[in-house]
Amino acid sequence: MDFFINTANAQAAGGGQSMLSALLLPVLLLVVFYFLLIRPQNKRAKEQREMLSKVAVGDEVATTGGILGKVTEVGEQFLTLEIASGVNVKLQKFQIAQLLPKGTVKSA
């Protein structure tokens, strides 16, 4: 039992850290997470919101499911997408992945 007590005393005597060095690692990790994860994600979300607010009738879009189509009606939460002649699909706005250049749907 004497062996364990001596080890504990040795660790307590020589391993004291200052408060600054104890807080430095967590603060550094938070800064790294902010610049590598949080900030880019917020930037992409802002760009997505701006793109969705600019969607108008006649725009050609690609959905997150890979469907290409032309917007025929735009509402607050939903929009109607013409994916073929006479075939209209109603979907939620957030499902739009990107705006395509004019004429993309005809060539696809």
C-alpha cells in the first residue's frame, strides 16, 4: 500500500499547471472548430437562403434528388416544377439545390 501513496505524492508535487495553460487548449479547440466547421456552414446556409429567395417563374433548377425542371409557380414554402411537357411536380423550396443556366433542361 505504501507504493500507491508515494506515487500520488510524486504526481501532486511536480505536475501543477497554471490556470492559463489549462484553459488554452479548450479555447484553441473552439477557435479551430469555428473557422473550420461553423463559419463555412453558416456561409453556405446564407448563400442557399439568398438563392431560394431569388427563384422566379421561368428559372431552371436542379433539386436535391437530381430532378431538372423549369419553375412554373412560386409560393411562400412551395413551388411547382415542370419536369416534362405537361408533367408538373409540387415541391418544397428548400429542395432546390441550384439554379441552372437557361437552356440546360432542353439539352439534358
